[in-house]
Amino acid sequence: MYDLIIEDGTILSSTSRWVADIAVEGGEIVYIGPRPGGGARERVSAIGRFVVPGFIDGHVHFRDPGHPGKEDWASGSRAAASGGVTTVCDMPNTSPPTITGEAWREKAALAASRSVVNYGLWFGAAAGGVEEARRMVDEGPACGIKVFMGASTGPLLVDDATLVEFFKGTRSLMGVHAEDEGVLQAQRLLWEGRVPPTHHDSRPAEAAVVAVRRLVELTRAFPRPVHICHVSTEAEVALLETTRGVLPITLEASPHHLWFNHEQPLGNFGKVNPPLRPEADRRAVWAALRRGLIDTIGSDHAPHTREEKERGYAEAPAGIPGVEFIFSLLLSAVRQGRIGLERVVQLCAEAPAQRFGFVRKGRVAVGADADLVLFREGELVRLTADHILSRVGWSPYLGQNLAPKPEMVFVGGRLVSKAGVIVDDSGRGALVSPAREG
Ligand code: DOR
Ligand code: ZN
Ligand code: ZN
């Protein structure tokens, strides 16, 4: 007796589509093909629907613990599930920051008790933290080492000497917020006491390029997998095009850099690091994505409250929520002919699973976890506040016509969300860790 059979769905990977039944037992896909024999506790017809692997958002800031009133693992993970994201990787710039094994384990316990989706947890790089990172990431359960080369929201920042130590002393995936602190500091002095015309003016493309150039140097000297977060400029793209296939550097793009330029009248609601950029940059990131130079989409979900965003420019925290709209945004792009469906599966499921070493994720295949998303290509609908499950209750995409949230979202074989509404939040996701060699 199977737990679940999904019948007649069109299963989509980056390279194929075929119609088959999927049988699930104990949270795992155990059969794919024509009608499986035997009964099932639950049957779902997926006639006329696509079935894709649950999306993996390698870049969220769910904030718990230490930020009362803000997003937490319950609200953030429900938002994620409603939008087809069945695995998130949470960033370490929480308070306390997850730069020690103890803080990391505390966060893991919190996520275990509240998250309805699966979760990987980044470990934060900090001065003197190489040994701990080795234990927690190279040999342990964390999904990667996160480095802030420039100060952003939160307490984490490493100087160049520390960065070099991490390059020398660790070998796992390193995710990098690449803005150069020297350039940022010079800009801070320049703008002191004044409000720049746009956030981009105070954190120019140069900050990103200088940081990326340094990363390229270090990766050449000490090869190891590096994932550059939220690439936002034409100059970064041009530089990284030259290292493609030569160095083990992969790139993430975030939806807000693809959807908005720096002239968008969003005020502090569009304040994010790295900033929204001029139109030429936005187009260059899209072009890179189409050419295959962008590997993954990460939302950089940074759910600051309305009240925080309504403060003055200097006081308002940077960050844009978005985990729940990756699917809707990318499906809208498909609908508009900007990108193919197969490429979306690659960017949002297959590539992140591969990059993070999540071997049971990112594929609809026998032996993989039954994290599945069912949807139909249909009309776009106007995004309204009712669609938002994140506790912040706002989105820069409000008012835009987007693809609706998926019809059904399964986490480990359990139907968690239907048409954007959470129907079962009694289950809990599991910690996801990279498969280690040897
Ligand atoms: O805008 C941002 N917000 N950029 C970051 O690097 C951090 C994030 C946050 O944690 O709020
Ligand atoms: Zn960042
Ligand atoms: Zn981030």
C-alpha cells in the first residue's frame, strides 16, 4: 500500500517531459511509470498538470531567533511552501549569528520545531572561526560557509585576512555576499549626512566588481567551490564570464534584481544590498541567465517589517521579501517567453540541489524525496495582499500580474499547500545536509 499516488502528471526535468504516475511511500518516491499495482491511501489526479521537483531557495533570512515580531520559521516556511519552495537554506546573520556550533544547533532546533519545509543552514564565517567551520561544514551538517565581504544587514563581516584564512583552511561550498568593504566605506564618508539619490549611488557597482575580482584571485590560488550570491551588475557578469568552466565559481541571481531597476519608485521598500541597479545591469543579468551563466535563483528573502521600512533612509534596514514568489515570477517569465520551463526547473531545483550536494532533492526520480509541485500553465493574476503569507505582509511585486501560486505543494509526500493556501501545517521539514565524499 502506497501513501500517495500522483496520476498522469507531466513530469518535467531540465531535459525531458513525460507523462507517468508517481508512487510515494515514507516520504520518498518509490515508483515512476505507468499505473503502479497496489493501493494507495491517497490519490491525486494530475491530468493536464506539470509535476516538478520542489524548489530549493538557497538564500533566505528567516530571522528567528532574536527578532520578535518579525518573520520566523513558522511564517517564513509557510510562505515558502505556498510558493512551491520545499527547501530553504537560511543565512547566518541572525542574532546570535550562527558562527559557532552552539548557535547553529540552536537554530537547527528552532527550525526543527517550526518549519513546514526542509531546511539547510549556512554557517557564518568570522575571524578566528576556521576550525569551527571545518567541524560544522567540511565535516558537519551545515550547508556551506557564508561570507560577507561587505557590511550589510546584521553583524557579520570578514576582512581580507580572514577571508584568506577561510580559503586556505576550509574546502566546502562558500557562499559570498560580494561587495568590497573598502569601497563601501569610502562611499559612506562621501555621503555622510546626506541622502543619496538612490541606494545604488551609495553602493556602486564598483563595490561588487572589486569584491568579485578578489574572489576570482583567491579561487585561482586556492580552488574550492564558490557561489556568488545575488549577482546584480553587468561588470560582474562580464568578469565571471571569463572564469566560466575554468574556476569552480557559480552564480546566483535574485528576482528583485531581475524585476526592478534603481529608478523604481519603491523608496526604502526597494532598499536592498546589493542595490537595485540601472536598467543596463538588470538587462545584463537577464541576458546572463538566458545564456546559462546564472546557475541558481535565490530569493534573498529579507523580511523587514513595514514599520522598519518606513523609517528614514539611513535607519531603514536593507532587504526585500520574496521566497514565496520565485515560482510565480519565473512562471510569469515563461509565460512572457523570456525563459523556458525546463530552464526554470534547472535554476530552481536541479542546479541548487547539485551545488549544495542535496542528493535526494531537485529531481523527480525513484529514491528522491517526495518534495513535489503540481501546477498548470494558466492566466496571470494580479498580486494582492491576500496572496502574501510572509508575516511582513508587503511585497514589491504587489499589483503586478503574476502566475498564481502552484495548485499543490507536497513536502516529503505530505500535501502542505493548495493554490497558495496552507492546508496542513502539522508536519515538519527535515534538516538537509550536503552529501560528503568518501
Ligand atoms: O539587503 C540585504 N538584506 N542584503 C543582505 O546582505 C542581508 C539582508 C538581510 O539580512 O536583511
Ligand atoms: Zn547578501
Ligand atoms: Zn542575503
